[in-house]
Amino acid sequence: MTRVSQRRSRLGIAKAVSCMAGVGLLGLMSVREANAAGDPRGILGTAPAAPHQEPEDESTRMSVAELRQTLPDLKLRESPPAALLALQFGMHVPYQVLGLGLTAEFYPTRWLRLSGLYSFGFSPIENDVTFSHFGEAALGVAVFNRISDSPLDLTSRAIPNADPYTIKTFVPRYQAVFVEGGALTGFFSPARCTANCNDELTPKTLVAANQQLVMPFAGVRYVSYYKVSSERARFQKRNYLQLYAHVFAKAFNAPGYPIYDYKGESFANGPVGGRVGFDLPPGLCIADLVLHTGCAQGGGAVGYSPTPGYLFLELHLSYLID
């Protein structure tokens, strides 16, 4: 090959490389312009999604201050609101098999919690059901409380017809442990024996002994709460977690006579009982993703009721209003 042909070959290669570089640059500019058109306000940053992700480093998360700068309309709650209401649908066995109620929780300060619940529903009586009332009231004093930054991934859907964008950041979380005490009241319909009570060969004569019992309790409660929202970035996330354990004492107005079910089997009437329970924030919620209305959260408790001596079971769904 002559020198002239070699030189021409080198010039051809250089031109091809230059042309490919130009095409690549134009492609990158096109992608950038498409992203800018989809996010005209630039609220989600400009970092591209890399196909290979390095192990997560907490130091790369936005601080609370940086998140506020990125989203000027950001709303954060560092502790539960002064008043938090919730519609509740559930059961409180043995006092109410199904009911619709309203709970109210108040936090005048970070170290004081007051709560109340009223539920109207149905309870069993002999071969039938009747309307019934169930209620609770409690007061708690925090023996520990703090606000600390917790890592959180926020999913934004600010760009229509595009994949959600995840914002890795920190948000302030409230945590507290309360020592609390209160009382609950529930309807119960046992039977009272009026004849043949000690005769095992003859059926007992039983009559209804309907009563609205009032039972005191005391225990501890753990509360964790945060709420963060932005209309501009189209997200809202709230986490309200409660765990509790209570000891029940015998009802103030416990019957002074033996009580039975309507088959003649006796109920225990013990001095103490208890329960352990929880209220959990919702997981994936379609209604919130589509309508941004928030979601119901579930809760429950299990234990033993001393009056009557019976399984204590609660299951409920609550829709928070704060």
C-alpha cells in the first residue's frame, strides 16, 4: 500500500470517528431535551438512572434541609397533630361482635396523650343480637420521647406518563413510650341461675343478666409517627405505628353471683386479665396512589378478659383524619 493510500485511509477513519461522536452527542442532547420537556420545572433533579447501581450509601440521601430547598411546598410533621380522629370499623369480643365507631387522640404536648373511643354495634344475647355500646378512655404520660431523622424513600409521580421517581431522603420521626391508664366499657349478656343451680341432674333455670360492664386497665404504649407531603411532587406519606400492652383489673361492677352461658356452662370471674395490641400503617394502597386520599390502617389485640373470664379479641380498620 502506498503512502498516499495509507494517508487517505487514516483520514477516512478519522472522519468516521468524528461522525459517530457527533451522532452520540446529538443523541444525548435529544434525551436531555425530552427529560426537560417532561419535567419543565426541574423539580426532580437531573441525575440519570444508571443501569448499574452501587451499594446504597446513606450519605447520598438528601438531608431535611436539602429536601425543603428542592421542594418549597414540602409539609412535614415532627410529631402527631394536636388532634387526630379516625373512623373505625371492627369487633371487640366478648363485648361487641361488630361495630362502627370514632376514635379521638389528643397530643397537647409531646409527652401527654389522651384518647377515647366510642363504638355503636351489635352484641349477642340468648338466640338473638341486640344493639350495644363499647367505649374506651385513657391518659398517658411519656417516660421517653424524641424526634430523630429517619431514612425514607419517597415516590414522586410528578411527570405524567412516566415511571415514578424515587427521592432518597431523611424525614423527622417522632417516637415515644407512654405509661397510661384508663377504663373500657362493654355490653355483656350472661345468664344468672335462679333454680336448680347446684343440681347436676336437673337443668338449671336461667334468666338473662344483661350488663354494661366497666373495667379499668393500665400499661405501656409505644408510638411512632411521621408525615410528609408535597403537592408539587405529588406524594403524601404518613406512618402512625402503635404497640401496647395492658393489664385489666376486674370490672368495677362485676356481678356478685355466678354467671353462665345459656347452655348452663359457668364463666370465670377472675381478678386480672390483659391484652397486647397494635395499630399498623398501611402498606401498598391503590386508593392513595390514584386519588391521594390516604388509606385505612389495621389494628388488633388479643388477651384475656377477667369479667367474664373469656378470650379478649379486637380487630379493626381505621381511617385517619388529621
